[in-house]
Amino acid sequence: MPGNRIGASAMKTPTICLTALTIIGSGTAFADASTDFATLLDEHWEAHLANDPVNASMNGDRRFNDQWQDESLEAIERRHQQSREFLQRVYAIDRGALSADDQLNHELFRRQLQDAVDEHQFKDFLMPFSHSGGIQTLHNISNQLRLETVEDYDDWLARLGKIKDLIEQEIDLAETGRKSGYMPPKILMERIPNQLKMQLVEYANESPFFRVFEELPESFSAADRERLRAEATETLEKSVLPAYKKLDRYFNQKYLPEARDSVGQSALPNGKAWYEQLTRSYTTTRMTPDDIHRIGLEEVKRIRGEMDQVIKEVGFEGSFQEFLVFLRTDPQFYFDNPDDLYEAYLATCKRIDPELVRLFGKLPRMPYGVKPIPDSIAPDTTTAYYSDPAADGSRAGIYWVNLYRPEVRPKYEIEVLSVHEAMPGHHLQIALQQELKEVPMFRRYMWFTAFVEGWGLYSERLGYDLGLYKDPYSRFGQLTYDMWRAVRLVVDTGLHYKGWTRQQAIDFFKDNAAKTELDIINEIDRYIGNPGQALAYKIGQMKMLTLRERAKQQLGEDFDIRAFHDELLGAGALPLDLLEQRMDAWLAKQ
């Protein structure tokens, strides 16, 4: 899964009445609407960068390199009001007076803003702590920043000096949430004290924040290196380390004891309506949680039939459950050290890359790399994930792989995981989107999860076209990953809408997929901590497979898979209804 999410409302576009001026074709009306819309997009993009300084830095914009996002309640309310004002301005622009391209931009921009405004009422910001990363692992952000010049390091030092204020803001948010009934599940919060421990050191050189100062560039003068290390030591010991000790006391003594025993979103204030909103937002559809739960059960049954065929092919004579135990426990399926596991990931990616020209007419210029997930978060995170490249080309995309406990990370997952997270999955799609030249900036970074993760899951099927999964166990690995996403539809809706317990969800997962128990527990806890997000994968994939099958049937021998993929990815991430409109229009032209 890649990183930050920008939601997409599934609300229908309002009917826009054309004024008499527009109907008679006045060039002034078109020019005014186009100019107003361009100005609005520019102003919003600048506001977005100023409001999210770390994201700006990750995209290569250095103007805010010494700042964190303001997480005070006042700033959150101010950003909400700003979004409402932008949304009012969007509705004030006559969409019918825009060019066809700008009509699409208008609709996407409106959905993005509407979704942000709609979700504010549910007050997710009052639960600021996450077991999968956050304030307790803030040092990992340096992995995604450009630290090249002395000024870059000075900016990072300035940011370090402001961590104390950021921690105070997070405590204030958490305390407001605690007093008003917005509390996360205790089962997730119990993971955080161990993560916090790495920040609870006595001396600066023991802090994970100090690591970037240990090996400063050789191009820096000796005086600069000495000064930077001295200032880092002072900032950490006088400000950062005491702030984390305060956070540790608050979290362990006040917050954790009052975390809730329930796990579902429905247990929170207005929780069922909240989950329904998240379901629409993440899937970009009007589906209800009940609709998705039913689809999930149907997909689990279908994929199970394909799995049974592979079990028969390899000659295994036991039950389905016994086969899963065999896959989870037989040493032939696992490496016994992290280095060999890492080399296998590298070799797989190197094998995939040359085959991509068979499926795509256009490939991204931006490269990607494969790196181990940092030790500080590896025990509590998923098998792999992807982080975007910087907009200015200063940082490649990164496929992060989990090397913690290689004895529970099966070899037969490596191919399917790599096509999802790297190429032709997330890196190909996201890098191509960032390289779009004829769209506004917000479109290059727009994140409709159903499209982005749907493409990742769709890409897993492309492994067959790339010559992967020749081994039946690797083929079972692909089916396991497909089953994994079908299971998500069932357990996510079960947990957050139907009152399932955590153990029910774990058991359903274990009964249907060959994932190891550690992975399954981490996955279920991820769904508990991020309700609705896991629904997007399968819903997006199923739509893309439907569109491909429709094109193949209508075009017959004239179907060109490279042209189909280039069109599918050619406008960047889209809500599924707009993607279908785009592909139907393309198909009509063929």
C-alpha cells in the first residue's frame, strides 16, 4: 500500500444550469470561468503546501522545510473553514462554461473538497495516536526528506526544535478526545509503549533522531559538521528527549488505561454513519457496508475454488486447512535470514522490469528502489509498502520490504507482492501520474484509494502476463493475495458494522488464506486502526477487470493490452464512475 490518502466523495454531481450568456456562446463567459477556476486551483495548491509542510518537503518544495503541520484544534478548525470556503468557490464557478478537460478537473476538485468537508464532522483528529506510526516514530520522516546541503540539515534541526510543540498539540488532541468519547481500541494502543521506548534515552547520541547527524556528507566542512552535531545534541537533550518523556508519562498513565475494549468503528460517537461515509469515500461508490460484505463472501467462495484446483495439482492429500498449515510451517517456503529474503526481493524486481514493455506503451521515467522497512516499525507493520517519489525528481520511489522474522515471510509471496507494490503496480501508476504535464498540480497527487489500490491488486493478475507464477506455489501465493483482499471485504465490514470481535476476524482470515499468523494479526489490527481503507482494493480491482473484459469482448482481435493500459492510467487516479466513463468513451472511439 502506498502512503497518504486524499479522499473522494461519491456524491453525485449537481445539475448545473447554463446561463443565457453561456448558451449563446460568449467567449467572455468561458474566459472568466476558466480564469477563475485556474486562480482557485493555484490558491488551493499553495494553501495545501503551507498547511502540510512535511508533504511539501517530501515533494521537493523546500520553502517549509523548518516546519511541522500545526495540529492545534484552532488550526484544524481553520483548515476546515478554509476547505469550506474553497468548496463554495468551486460551486460558484459555472462548470458548463469550462473546457472538457477543466470540467473533469472541476468535478475531481469538488469531490476532494466535499469529502474533506463531510468527514470533518466525525472528528477523526481527536484520536491522534496510531500503532502503525506517528509521533512515536517521527524520526523515520527523515528517510523521505532531501538532506543534502548544510541548509537542509539546519532546517531539520529547526524542525527538531519544534517537536516539543507538536507533542503538546498531540496530547491536547488526545485529551480532548478522551474527555468526549473518542478513544481508539486498547488492543492497538498497547503496541505503542514499546515503540515509544526508543525515544526514552538519556543522551542525544542514543536517540534515533541523531542518526542523520552521525554520517554527515564529506563535502561539508569540518566546522559545519562539528556545529551541526553540537546543535543536534543540545536540541535533543534540552527539548526533544524531555518532550518524549512527558508524552510517555501521559500515554501510559492517563491515555492507555482508558482506551476502549471494543474494536469497531460503530462503537464511536455516530460510528455507523461514520463508517458508511468511509465506505463511500474509499470505494468511490454508493455501496453500503452490507453490499460489500455480501460481495466479499461471494469472492471468497470463488477464489477458494481456484485454490482447491492448485492443491489438487500439487498432489496434497490433506484438507484445505492442513494445506494452509503445511504452507505456514514447512521450512522449504522460508528463508532463515533477512539478507537472503532481501536478495530475493531484489532479484524478482530485476526480473520483472524488462518484461513491462509487453503490457505498456508508456513507462515512467522515475526509477524506484527496494529498501528494508526500518527496524523500529517492522514488528508492527505489514509485509511491504510503497512510498512515492519526490515531485522534483530528488527522491526515487521506494518499495519497502519487511525483513523482520524472515521465517514467517513465505517465498511464494515475493512475486505477487512485488508486482503490487513496485512494478507494474504502485510505482508505475503513481510515477506516471506525477509526470502528467497537462493537468493541475492537485491531479498529479490525487489519491482515490479505489483506483490506486485497485490498480495494485489488478497488477497482481498481470503477473501471469509477465511470466510469473510458473511454480504452483507462487500461483497459490497470487490466489492467497487475491483471497486476502476478498477476506478484507468481509472482516472490515464485520468488525466495523456488524459487531464482529477481533478474534472472529482473525479466525475467518486464518480459515481462508495462507498468510502466516503474524501477518494476519497485523492485518486485522490494521483494519481496526484504519476503518474502510481495506475495502478499496477489491472493489477497484473488480471494476478494472470488468472494464478490461468489456474491451476484449467488444474489440476482439483488435484489443491491444498496451493501449488499454495507457488509457486506463492516462488521466491519473479517478473515482471508479469517472474511470468507467473514460474507458467507455475510449472504447467507442476504437
